[in-house]
Amino acid sequence: MAAAVLLLASNLAPAPGRAGPPMRDFEAYYAAGATFDRGADPYTRAVWSTERTIDGVDPTHEELLPYVGPAAALPVYGALARLPYEIAHRVWGGLLGLALGLALFGMLFLFRARATWETLAGSLLLCLGFGPLVSDVALGQVALLSFAGIVIAAAALRLRSTLGAAIGAVLAALQPNLALILIARLRERRSWMAFTLGFLAFIAFTLTVYGGADGFFRYVALLREHGAGERYIVIQMTPIAIAWELGINRTVAAYAGLAVTIIALLLAVATIRRASTDEERVAIACCALPFIVPFFHEHDFLIALFPAMLLAIRARGPAVWLGAAGATFVAIDWLGFGQRATGVPQSLAMSTAAALGFALLAHARRPFRLAGLAVCALAIPIAVISHLQPVPIWPDALPASFNPPPSLDAATVWHAEQALSGLEGQAPLWALLKLGTLGGCALLWLALVQMSTFRKSSNGPSWWGRKPVKSELKAYRSSGIERTTVGTSRVI
């Protein structure tokens, strides 16, 4: 059924908007690589001289897409920029496909999934219908490579490979805000050594590629400028942006976002400390990160695949339906509902396939594993009302006369493009749509807490059961997944 729904989704492609280059965000990587190759600064507006030559970009006015990635990746993008864009984006797509394969099978290894056709089919269907992952591949974003690095690092530590974990950490750092997840894995000496080695290697690459220490500090300042420019625009999926869109003034919204960050950070530390396995700690960090970091986009939510698959494979009891609902909430492209009405049927079909994929992957064969279908039903009326306040699309909504003066820097021009496109506005429905995705992360987080305490309680399921004695933890960790509930005769 899930495969049939996914096939239906492929035939419900929305009507295209303004013609643009394939993998639109890869355009920035490609242009930065070309700029780096010719000796210019890829963090300035010099990238526009390459971007304007790409098929699908309108050269009659400036629609700059700035590069804000780490300098360590520039040699790779420079090598791709030596190819025509039509070939380069296909090579990049192949690398993203390889990263997805490594991440998928790495997670199945980490979670000790059973080698059955249901496991493979369910995980594939969940991935293919998972909105943030689809968005990442469609845009050509580097977040999937970073996510693969996180999984590689975790798997390498399981295999006691310090070098492998260091390589994974370097790969994860291609998207620095996602690499923070690895902090949750810092426990034993091997992880400290591996991540320190990876961090030093990454810093060394950065200093070598981009002007030494001065270049590094310029890059940090650049991130601050771009973060300030995007803080209140709709593509930011952060508590501050959501508070602003609800109608709160910017000062109060900033304080509200700071409060959410502090609370989420404290809860993350508390729940990570109580988690029983390293995989659960990483999964909790994946759920907590969107509430903590000040820079987070839709495609970055692909990290929620880690807790979603963990819950499908290991969860029992109430954690199953919490995990199914949370995974489906994140899988739905809520913000996309407001951007293009013609894309709603395809988005709903794909999220339904993801919900059924979770149910197929789930080892607990109870009806609760289908809870994601209820979320898909809930999404229908929300998709209908989302067009009361439609979300503009960049660069379609950018005025044709936009040609900023040469004296402005890339961060200022980028902010002006977003503001003039109507993406920096107060619209409560935009906030509601984005809360759907963040709410999914919160449900996954709750499911992880429930799963962890389910096996710890001596009286069956509970939210905050007693802490297990060392003998119980040792037995659990040696088995990989729970087999019995301590103190009862119920077999899981």
C-alpha cells in the first residue's frame, strides 16, 4: 500500500513555478567553487558573476544566492565547478545518493535491525516519503552529507574505530549546526580523541584554504551577519522566527526564543543523561537541536530520521504511537502547503507513504504503529486553510527591478532579497505551519523518553520510572534491544 501511494505521489507533481536551475541551492556551492578557483572571495557578491550564467537564473536583475558554508569544502566545490553545471549537479546528486545509502544502512547497523524484507522496505519507504529529506535532495543541500557523517561517526565508535569516527566528524562539519549533535556522543576516551582529531583536521583545512586565522575570524563574522539577516524570515524554522510571525515585536520575540533555547538545552542535558544507550543520546540530540540553534531550515530536519527509525525498530508500548505520530509530523512539508496549492496532493501522498513506511518498519506489530495516518488526516484541513496567508517563493516574488548598489555586501543583499520578496512578514498561519514540524520533533523526543523509561520501571510502562540497577543496564546493553520488562512476566 505504501509503495502504491508513493507511486501515486510521483504522478502528482505540482505545476512548476518560474523555471530555475535544478538543485537550486547547489547553485551557490557551484558558484563559490568557481569563484574560489579564479582566486576571488567566495563569501562576497563575486559569486553572482557565475550564478548569472547558469541556465534558469534570470540575469536581468540580481538574485544572488550567497555561499555561507565552511571554507574547508571549497576545494571540492571548485573541482565540481570545472564541469558544466548540467553535469556537476548530477555528480552532486550521485554523492547525495551515496550519503543516503551510508546513512540508511549505518542506522540499521546501529539499531541492530532484523534482516528482513519488512525492515529494508519500511526504511526505504520512510526515507522516500520524508519531506525534509526530499527537500534536501531536490535543493542539492549539503545537510545530507553532514547527516551521513554523524551516522558514520556513531557507527565507527561502535566498531571502536577512532579514525573512522574522526572522518565522520569532518564530514558532519560540512553543515556545522548539525555537527553539534555529536556532542551527545562525547562519553568515553575514544570519542573525545576522535572528535578532537576531526575538529583539529577541519580547522586546519579551513585555515589553509581561506586566509589563515584572519580568514577564520572573517568567516565567523560572516555567519553572524547572515544569521542576523535571516533571523525573522519565513525560511528560518526557529522559535524566534515563529514568535515574530505570531505578531510579537522583535525584542520580545528574541527573549522568547532565548527562553525556549535555555529550556530545551536543560531538558536535553537531563534526558541525555538518563538515556541508556549511545544511540538514544544521539537521537535525543537530533530532536533537541531545532529548539536550540539559531539557524535551522526545513531540509535540516532530515536529522529526525535518526530518532524516527530508532523508535520504529526498538520502541514498545506507548512510544510506538508517539514515534509514529512524531515521524509523520516531521515528514509533512507543512510550510510547502502555503507555498504552492498545486503541490498539496503530492505532499499528502508522500507523507502517507512515510507513515505506512514507519508502520512496516516497526517491530511492534500493533495497530498503534499506524498512528501517523491520523496525522495525515489532520493535515488535510490545515493544507486548505494555509492559503489564507500564502507563503511567497524566492526568487519568483523578487521585483524585476532589483539591482542593489555594488557597495552592499552579500549578507545585506540577501536580506534585501528576502524582505522585498515578502518573506519577512508577520503571518500567524506561517507560524502554525512551522509549529507542525517542531511539534513532530517534540513528539519524537517524548517517545524516546517513554521508550527509555518503559524498560526501566519495575511496574511496567511509566514516564519517569525508577533508575535501573547496574545489572539491569548491563543486561540491556548486551542485548541491544529490550527483551523483558524487569520485575514483570510480560514478554516484549
